[in-house]
Amino acid sequence: MTKTLPGLGLIAVVVAVAFQIHNFQPAISPLALCVAFGFIIANFASWPAFAAAGTSFSSKKLMRIGVALLGAQVSVVSLKAIGVKGVITVILVVSFTIFGILGLSKLFKMSGELGLLIGVGFGVCGATAVAAIRPQTRATEEETSYAIGLISLCGTLSIFVLPFLGHLMGLSDQTFGAWAGAAVHDVGQVIATASVWSDDAVKSAVVIKLSRVCLLAPIVLILSLRHRKYLKAQGQSAENSAKVPLIPFFVLGFIAVAIIQNVFEIPTRVHDDVVLTSKLLLGAGLVALGSGVRWKAIRAIGARPMVMGLIAWVIVAGVALLAVRITGI
């Protein structure tokens, strides 16, 4: 354990800087910054050898604990608030986003795993969703970093573009808030987008956004089963296949935390501390991930995913607005 301390110390400093910047400007995703800082240090300086053990520990153990604690953001109350019609609408929009982006990724001849990361990131909760599903995919570190960067870019654009379009269309506070909650990716960016409009829009946006977060559990579970099936198909021995759990422990942890969150009355301070801890641990894992990415490999991915992502951003925003206006959620 002592071997991990120097690396954990370095990563803790990087995470602290990222979250301090986020506190100063909430529209900036701290998780995207964590990836970026790890990447910048490794490519423009050198990721120190003494940090190797702590980096490995962060990318595996801390990342998984962070995903498990994400269950604290799953709220049945938010589902009740939008009703059955709203739940169905959210499921349809998220499903369209994921499968639509997978279709676009094929059209643009991209890696299916990169398309999956972008689709789930756009559909559920941005960089957080990417961090949660990445262990259950075959995506490389470069693809993961690319997806997080693209999602962060499109989410930031939404802060400026959606309010402008909303005013042109004369949307009400509730309609605009629901649109922001359905179309924007990261939770912080959703709040920033709706804040430009009004306090009432923020309330509506947060309810829809938390409803999307509720879908993270079944998506991670489905991808876990898919990944296990893939590993078996690769010709693993029966002994090695048996070591791959049907449901990963961190997924069980996610479900357990979600159940506790919704069954018991958790003090607000405790809930907020758990959510923050989850983000900090995910941040540590993403710093470690970014430190393993090399610019040459990022450049090799090319511009096509960027073009595809911007097209998908426009289509998803349009579909989300159409769904909100039709259903009136």
C-alpha cells in the first residue's frame, strides 16, 4: 500500500486543482479537466515513475468505487415527479441517442466502442457515464479520452446555443428547462444552461436530468453482461471465464447504494458528501486514464468522430426538444 502513496498524492493534487477550477466556473466539467490534466502532464512533461503504483490503483480500484457510489444520484422521486409519460419520454430519447449515435458511428466508419462511449455519454450523464461504462467495453484509453473531450465540448456549446434558440422559439420556463435536462450531457452543464434562463427552468431541468441518470444502472448492467459474453467468445478457458463475475461487484455496489438512497431517509449533508466522494474518486481514475494517453494515438483517431459528434449533438437536441413539446413534460 505504501508504494501507492506517492502516486495517489500526485493524483490528489491534480484532482484538487480540477475541482477548484470547477468551483470557480461550474460550467467546466471537473472530470473532463482531470483527463486533460493527466494527458497534459504525461505528454508535455513526463508522468513520474514513482506514481506508477498509485496510478494503477486509481484507474482500477478507485474508479470502480466511484462508479458504485454513483448510485447515490439515482432518485425514484425524480421519476415520480415527471410521471409515467415523462419516464417513457426520457427512455425513448436516451435510447434514440445511444442507438442513433451507434448508427452514425458506423456511417462515419468509426470504432463501435468509441460510438458506444459517445452515445451513452450524450444520452445519460456525460463524462460520468463514460467513466462508468468504460470498464465494460473494449474501448482504449485514447478513445475514452476522445469521447470525454467531445462530450465536454458539445455540453459547453449547449450553454450558449440552447438559450439563444429558446428565446427565438419563445419557449416557456418549464419547456426550456425540460429541454436542457433532456438534451445537455453533464449535470453541471445542464444547470449552467438552465441558469441562463431562469430559476424555474433549473428546477425543471434537474428533474429531467436525474431521470436520465436513473438509466445508468440498467445500461451498465447490460454492458457488463455483453462484455462477459465477449470475453467468453474470445476463447477463455472455463477457469478464466468463471473468474469473470456475471455482475461485476462495482455494479452490485451501485445497485446497493441506489437502494439505500431511495429506501432510507439519508441526511442531505451525508448524501452530498457521498456524491462528492464519488466524483473525486472518478476524477482520480480519469487522471490516471489521461496519463496513459499519448497525443500520437489521439491524432490517429482522426477528425471523423469530432464531425460525427457535432452532427449528433444537433440531432439529439432537436429530438429532445420535439419530445418535450409533444409530451409537455
